[in-house]
Amino acid sequence: WGPLGHSVVAELAQRHLSPAAKAEVAHLLALDHTTSLADIASWPDEIRDDPKQQDLWKQTRALHYIDFQGDCHYTPPRDCKNGQCVVEAIPHYLAILGDRSQSDEARLQALKFVVHFVGDIHQPLHANYQEDAGGNKYQVQFQGQGTNLHRVWDSGLLSTRKMDWKSYADMLDGEGAVPLPPSIAPYDNAAVLWAEESCQITRNIYPANHKIDQAYIDAELPVADTRLREAGRRLAEVLNLALQNG
Ligand code: DCM
Ligand code: DCM
Ligand code: DCM
Ligand code: ZN
Ligand code: ZN
């Protein structure tokens, strides 16, 4: 996702933190003089894309996504060499976040990565099985311009709502929102399930004749919204678990 999607996911999670997790999150964010998860949710993209910092953070590039090799069934190490993919990055940083023997600085950095990567893994094209770099190589026409399918899903689709992240989060989580079914993760690492779900969704989101028209937006925006809601709810769940009984 772009900044809008990441902030929406973070804001939804913030609203569902347990009292213990909320207090610990506030304590860590205070180190950065911020108060809300939405403020830090895009930090891993900012450091990755900052030319002055790229050497330092080079090894984090592959952690934003997973490229399934052939099918949507997670098969390590086929799909995740040396643990360098989003499915393994999430439990890695959650463990640091939950380890109170680590420094607050290390735990804050881990929090930023967890918030961001739980968002990214729910962007269907961040867990793709087609050999097209997560849709980056699939060119499309959108709003009269050439772009690629990955960018449409990162930001173009969500931007058609013309809402800021707070209003977007209110819309998804406010009065009248259809309840989400409870999440059940039948895996040791829940991120496996989330990535496999994303991969399945990508089977149905390649537009006919490379055109993103209104019918495509009407059909796919609700899919994107549901992924944002699931990401927000699940992010709160893993944070509540990692940060319980301080
Ligand atoms: N929670 C809370 N206060 C609220 C709403 C939720 O402490 N007003 C906590 C309870 C759960 C967690 O957040 O531990 C997840 O809540 P939910 O099931 O609403 O996502
Ligand atoms: N930050 C942000 N947007 C910016 C600048 C900073 O979201 N334009 C966030 C990223 C960091 C935090 O604020 O998590 C402070 O960053 P730092 O102390 O590294 O400058
Ligand atoms: N990306 C992806 N899958 C890939 C390669 C890249 O999901 N196989 C994502 C990471 C970034 C975006 O696409 O969000 C653009 O990546 P890059 O800047 O590395 O081209
Ligand atoms: Zn992306
Ligand atoms: Zn990212």
C-alpha cells in the first residue's frame, strides 16, 4: 500500500488495542515524539526510498512482499529464501517487539516494521504467484494514463474515494460497518495464512484488456477495503498478544 492504505490499517489497529498494548505502544512512540501508529506506518517505505539511506536499509527491500513460486501454497525455502520475505519478517519483528530485554529503540523499530508489513502482506499483489514482480510488470490504463497494476492496488484504487486516512478508517470501522468474521489462524505463523489469502485474491484481479475502468473499481474497491479491515483487526490482535501483561 501507499501512505493512505498504511495509515488506514494502522489507525484501525490503534482503535482495537488492548489497554496494555495501547500503553506500551504509546511508550515506544514517545521516543519518536509521535502518538499514533498511523504516523509511523510508512516509515519502512521512506527509509527504503531515501537515496541517502538506501545502502543502510538495502536488506529490508525484499521484506515488503513474497513471490510465491508457482502456486499459492507457502513452501519454504522455495518461496522465502533465507527468511527474506514478508511471511518471515512479521514473526521476526514481532519477537523483537515482545522481548522486553531489548532496547526501546530496537523495539520501536520492530513496531514500525510490524505495522507496515502486516499492511503490505494484505495487499494482494504483495503476495503474488505470477512472475511479474507483484504486478509491477503488468501495464494498465487507469484514469487516462499508463501505470501498472501494482501501483493501482497500492494507491490508485484507494485514492478514488478521495478521503483522508481518518475518514477512511471511520468509514470502514464506524457505525453500520458489516462485522468481520472472527479471524482463525490455523497456522503456527498466521502470516502464512494472510499471504496465501492475498495470493488467492490475485487470481481474480487482473483486468480484462489491461483497462482499469469504473466496473473494475466498483468490483475491486470493496475487496481492497476488506483487506484493509482484516489487516487492521489482525495487526491489533498480534500487537495485543506481543504486548500483553507488561
Ligand atoms: N479492546 C479494548 N477496548 C475496546 C475494544 C477492544 O480493550 N473498546 C481490546 C479487546 C481485545 C482487542 O482490543 O483484546 C481486540 O478487540 P476487537 O475484537 O474489537 O478487535
Ligand atoms: N515520519 C513520517 N513522515 C515524515 C517524517 C517522519 O512518518 N515525513 C516518521 C518516521 C519515523 C518518525 O516519524 O518513524 C521519526 O523519524 P526519524 O526520527 O527517523 O526522523
Ligand atoms: N514489490 C512486490 N513484489 C515484487 C517486487 C516489488 O510486491 N516481486 C513491491 C515493493 C514495492 C513496489 O512493489 O511496494 C515497488 O517495488 P520496487 O520499488 O522494488 O520496484
Ligand atoms: Zn506495493
Ligand atoms: Zn512496503
